[in-house]
Amino acid sequence: MLAQKKPCWVWTAVDRTNRRFITFVCGDRTRQTAQQLWQQLGAQQQAPCFCTDYWKAYRCVLPQDRHLCSKKHTYTVEGYNCRIRHYLARFHRKTLCYSKAVHMVEASLKLLFLKLNGIINI
């Protein structure tokens, strides 16, 4: 019997105005993972609005008066998701060559975000 794979979803927070990654969380698609992302936002929780798609976990966590659900406002994060798939092979290949371990995914994303935000020069 084959072992069941546990999917890991990457939740990202992006500052659309400054076009920068803020933070990310790796986990499942539940309210608990959305809550982790919200907690990691810290001072960014005071932003005037939060734009998301219609995934129900966001409605449970984000303040309703500042939450805007619409696909037309998520183009920035979708563009960054495309860049993640472009730069990190582990996000677009199904092969044994790349580790899918969560700690390796997180390390790869941290390095990529630091590079794309201009914090490190690799």
C-alpha cells in the first residue's frame, strides 16, 4: 500500500503598493493556517484593506470591514505565485530530485522572498 501524501499549501501575504512579499505560511487549507498567517502579519494587521479570493477561511480570520473578496484584486499575488513556480523547481516538477519536505520548502521561499524584496544579493 502506498503512503498517502499530505498536501502542503503556501499562503502568501503581499504588499500591493510596494510590491513586496510580507510573509508566508505553509500548511493545509484550514482556518488554523489562515490564523497563523494573520498572526505573522503583526504590524501589517493595521492595513486599510485586505484583498483575497473567495476561500472561506479568510472570512473567519480577517476583519470584515476591511476584507475585500474579489479575484480582480488578487492579480499581484497571482503574479508572485507565477514567479515562485518560475524560480523554484520544487513547485513545478513532480520528480524525486527536489525535496518536498516542509522545512526545505520554507527555506527556499525565505531565500527567494529576501532576494525579490532586495534584502540580499545572491
